[in-house]
Amino acid sequence: MTSASASASTEVPLKRRLKRAERTRQLKALALVVPLLLFLLFTFAGPIAGMLWRAVDDREVRQVLPQTIAALASWDGRDLPDEKAYAALANDILAARASGTIAIAAKRLNYAMNGFRTILTSTARNLKAAPEAGTAKEALGRINPAWRERTTWTTIKDASGPVTGFYLLSALDLTRNADGAIIAAPPDQAIYRDVFARTFLISLSVTLLCLILGFPVAYLLATLPPGKSNLLMIFVLLPFWTSLLVRTCAWIVLLQSKGIVNDGLHWLGIIDEPLRLIYNRFGVCVAMTHVLLPFMILPLYSSMKAISPAYMRAAASLGAPPLTAFLRIYLPQTLPGIGAGSLLVFILALGYYITPALVGGAADQMISYFIALYTTETANWGLASALGAVLLLATILLALVYGRLVQGQHVTGGMKN
Amino acid sequence: MSENPSLRTPSQRIAWTATIVISTLVFIFLIAPILAIMPLSFSSGSYLTYPLPGLSLRWYDDFINSPRWINSLKNSMIIGVASTLLSMVLGTLAALGLAQWKSRLKPLALAFVLSPVVVPGVITAVGLYFFFAPIGLTGSYLGLILAHTALATPFVVITVGATLQSFDTNLARAAASLGASPLQAFRRVILPLILPGLASGALFAFATSFDEVVIVLFMAGPEQRTLPREMFSGIRENISPTITAAAVVLTTVSVILLATLEGLRRRNERLKGGV
């Protein structure tokens, strides 16, 4: 008796031991997930965070013109800066010319003010030596009168970094005036609201087309006996698995001016001149609807599959006409599926690049096209990143709504099938 | 029309007929473009329209004898297989961990793991382009394999996770109580049961990599161009029938993947039905 109680007192209570075992189990489970988390940090989250940082990063001018930036720190921006700033600029330009970095600052400043590249390079070319003390202001003004303008200096001060809202404002067609107030960007630079509106409009059209075309198909597949619906499902799954490039290529072959559709219509005598079916908005919407339709049909199908036919029978037995029963009983139950499918298609459509790039005209390019363009062609990485940040924000917000919706369905059993 | 049991009134029958007619048109819309370009690849002429002047294999000959196309197919295979293997290891481990992990952070971790599917391709590509260029991973196979693995792993986590959900954890406990080490239990009990799920995950991962083009567009050097990437430039320059031959090759791979997946699903259903 005494020995038993003694051993019990030295042992850790069972409850705590279980807790400890559970904690070890949890740690082991976590250890299995950690490799993937780290991997994605390196290959996905890190790169995207880097891109977001580039949207606000603004250190080019600061690196090339360090003395100027330091001298402008105390400048109030109301009148022209003092002699000290001019002397600093002259020194910076001479140093930058020697190290060949002037183009870096010129490129950045030219984004903020058209023609700044010329101001800076012409000054660099014509500035023979450091001006004597007290004459820098006059000397620079003589080389390029732009140095007598206040806006030239506010542009440099705005670009003094290390972070800026310049690119993000540009992405929304906004800019700052010389006094630092946010105003509308000049019309020749204000194109991105149009591009965002176009991206939104194309995505919305494609989503609606998918819903209109996908609903009857999902209904048919959900209503037919499994044998038949499984067979017909191949018509949905085969395009789903076929390469995006193959499908886009197929539409070009079908719709081009000497393509199958135009030839067919001509042969039938319906048209004399080939119709313009591709490299325009029509082609983009048709090809994108084709690519995204399965993403609408599959969630709709699973939400419809979960609706018990007993509800419709009950409605009928209670005297509801078929249309009323459909509208009041069936349709409301498909709403989560409609929501999930539409959101999914819309989210995917927002980021589309390949299809519009291949079957769209210049006026049908979506936001992704401009992000790619500024990244690889013009190397305006700040603007590319800012546009990317806006697109990413829109995608994340919609994905959060989608997550809520799908989770809700899970609770009601909508996604069980 | 006898399939639908609830057809009582004429208006219901009309609605059902309309559903069938519209669905048929949509099925044609979905399938016809893919079917329409296949015969063109066997054309003896170089115009991409019907009627075909004659049949020949000259465009396949062109495909096989062009180092550009054959290399791109080889690259697609190398990158596809390597990223599938890597994503299988990372994804299966993560799915096993997530199935046991109970934490308030779990939904967050899951959302993070699945996010590569949702984030637009261009954003991932631009981010990787900036991130990988300074460390020499652009223009390299390794960079593309890592990037494709990031995109493919979510599908492995989803498919393997779904399999684990229907997996009876008591079986693993039974194995442990009978003296199996965790590794033995995994190899002898868990693995055979989740193997179909793993296979589906691998197919999804391979298809994701095999079809991906945006990241390749940003990151691949001339040496690493994949088949979709080669098609992209081909379509941009001018659509020759060789592209339709390449399309047939790509589609054949898709059909094989889909058929294998369907076979796995049927087998799984049969097994479940058997119990």
C-alpha cells in the first residue's frame, strides 16, 4: 500500500502526461508542414513581398545625388533652394558622370517629369568643372534654365526616397503637384484607370457568359442519372485538362479572317466579306469564356448535386407551379454555387494575360499585360510593381470573400459532393 | 427524355428539352475547337482550313526534326517531372502534417499554402523575376523547377488532404499497437491506402507544370523554353500547321493524364463500393 502510493506520487499525473504527448504530436505535425512553408516563403511569398517593396522603393536618386538630397532636406520648397543645394548638385553630377550612374537618376526623374532626362544629361555634358564657390546657382542656370524653375527642384525632392507613393499614385492615375497635394495625373499618363475598368469589364462579361452557358449544363449533369452524367462530364473535363495554349490556338484557327468559321459562313453564302472575329473584344471574350467555363460548371454542379429532389417534389405536391418551384425552391439553393463559381471565374479572369495577349487587339489588353510590359520591355519596375500591388489587393479581397462563401457551403453541406 | 423523373406538365417538358438543347450547344462550344484543329495537323497543305487538300504527316515530321520543338518537349518533360517529384514530397508531408495539426493558425497556414493557385500568374512571375535574377536562378532549369513546384504543390496538398480525410486514423493506431514503428506504419499501412490520392496529386502537379507558360515566359532563357512557351511564340509569329501538330502532342498528353485520373477515380469508387 505504502509502496504503491509512493510510486504514484513520483509519477507525473496522467492528465499532464497526455497533454505532453499531445503537444509532441502537434509539434511533429507542425514539423511536417514547415518544409513546405519555408519553400513557399522562398519561391512565392518572398518574391511577391519583394515586388510589393519595389512598388514603394525609391532609392535611385538618393544614391546618385546624395549631397543634393541632403542639402534639400531643410528646403521648404516655396522658393528656389539656396546656393548650397546648387553646389551640392554640381558636385553630385560631376561624381555621377565619373561613375556613369547619371542615367539611373535620369530615368527615375523622367518618370516624374517628362524631359528631366535631357535636363540632367545636358547639364552633365556641359558642366566642365565644379563652379567656384558662390557661383553654382548661376552656372547651372546658364547651362539649363530648368534649374531656375521651382518644379525641377520639387521633382528631385519628391524623388529623394527612401520610399515613395509615386508609383502607387501613378497606378491610380494620380500624382503630386509642386506643393505636394495629390491631383489627377496629366491625361497622357492617365491610362491605368481605363485599363482597370477594362479588366473589370472583360472579367465581368466573361463571368456572366460562363454563368449563362454553365447553368443549364450543370443542371443537366446534376439531374441526369450518374452513368450518363459521368459520360457527359468528359465534355467539361477534356477542355479543362487541355492546354491553355492549345485552346487559344484553336480559337485563332477558327476565328481568323481565313479561318474555319469565316470560310464556313462564306461557303454557306451568309457573308461575302470575312467577319472580324478575332484580335478584338469579341475574340477575347469567346476564348476566355471557353477557357473558364469548366470553373463555373464544376462548382455549380456540386451545389446542384446536393439539392435533394424531395424539395421540388414537396413544392409540387403543395401546389407550386414548376416555374415558381424552380424560382423559389431550387434557385435559392444554387446561390452558393453560383456565388462560388462566379467569384472563381472572376478572380481567374482578372489576372488573365496569355489569352488576351494572343487573341486581343491593343485596346483589349488587361492589367497583366501592362505589368508584363513594364517588367520586361521598358523596365519601369516601380510602376509594374505598383500595378501588380493593385491587382494583388483586388485578388486577395475577392479570394477572402470566396473563402467565406465556400466555408459557409461546407457547413450547409453544399460542397460535400 | 425519360431520364428526368419530375416531368409532369408540358411546360416542364419544354424546359427540359430547352436544357438539353442549350447544353448540347455548350458541349459543342467546349469540344469543337479542340477537335477542329486536330485534323489540320494531318493536312498536306499549309493552309489552316477545310477541306484538307490531302493527308500527310509532314507537319509531324517537321515537329520531330526541328530541334526547337523537340527540345521544348524535352524541357517540358524535365521540368514537369522534376517539379512533380519535388511537389509530391513537400505536398504529401504538408498534407500529413495538416491532417493532424490542431491550431487556430491552421486555416491561415492552409490559405497560405493554397494561395499560389489564386494569385495571378503575372504577379508570381514578376516577383520571381526580380527575386531570382540577382541569385542567378533566371535562365536556369532549377529556377523554373522551383517556381513550378510552388504552383503545383497546392494541388498535391488538396488531393492528398482529401484522401487523408477519408482515411481511418485508427488503422495507423492499430499498426502502432501491433508494434509497427511510425515509418513501418506509414510504408505498410498508410501509403498503400493513400496511393491513389498521391497518384492524382502527381497528375495534377504534372499537368500544372506542363501547361504553365507565364513564369516560363519571364524566367526561361532560350535553353529552357518549354512546349507551351514555344507555342506562344509560334502563335505570335505565324500559325503554321506545325503548331497544330504540337497542339495534338500536348492534347494527347492531357488526354492520357485525364484518362489515368478517371481510372483512379473509378477504382477508388469501386473499392469504396466494395466496403
